[in-house]
Amino acid sequence: MELPIVNPDQVPLPSEEVRIRSVEVEPYPDRRRLRIEIELTLFQKPPNLEVWVENAQGERIAHTNIIGAMTSQMTLTMHLRGENIVGVHTLLLLLSYEEEGEIERRPFKFEILEGAGE
């Protein structure tokens, strides 16, 4: 009898073990949009993901919800609101399931530089 060798990173996980693996944030040259790449661990049941951006003053300047993510790798474009968006910002991710509630909440800092893209 042969047993298949399975990479543990390729096994879909139950809801309570699903996690955010990586996040990359890249401001577009216009400084009004962000390209956000999110990778989750593989999952057995599609999770919900809430994503928002706060400026240095703690004001929410972008927000989106993904209900029942169909893939563990996602690329989003988020449009930023407000006039002065230069500076350090926080991207916040909230991974959850309707039945289990919040599974993981993670902040990621990034900076939008003055004069970029002009």
C-alpha cells in the first residue's frame, strides 16, 4: 500500500485554524488607489474578510467586505477617500465566519509618500 506524501501547507483547514498568511500593499502612482494582495491558508469552508484602511488620525478612508471568499489568494484595488492621504496608514484585516465569529484580526502599516506618481 502506498501512502501519498502531502505538503501540510496544501491541506485545507477547518474554520478555527484558517489564518492570514501574507499581505502586500502597494499604492498606485496616483496615490488614490491601493493594490492589495492577500493570501490565506487553504480552507475547507469559505471565510469572510473585512478590509479597511485608516489614516494616521484613525479615520477610515477605505472599506470593503468579501463574503465567502472563494480562493485563498486575492488581489484587490481599494480607492482612498479624503484630501490629504500622504503619510503612514494602517490596513486592517478581519477574518471571520458567520457561525464562529472573529478568527483573526491583523493590522499592517504602509506609507504613501509625498509627490509619488506626479
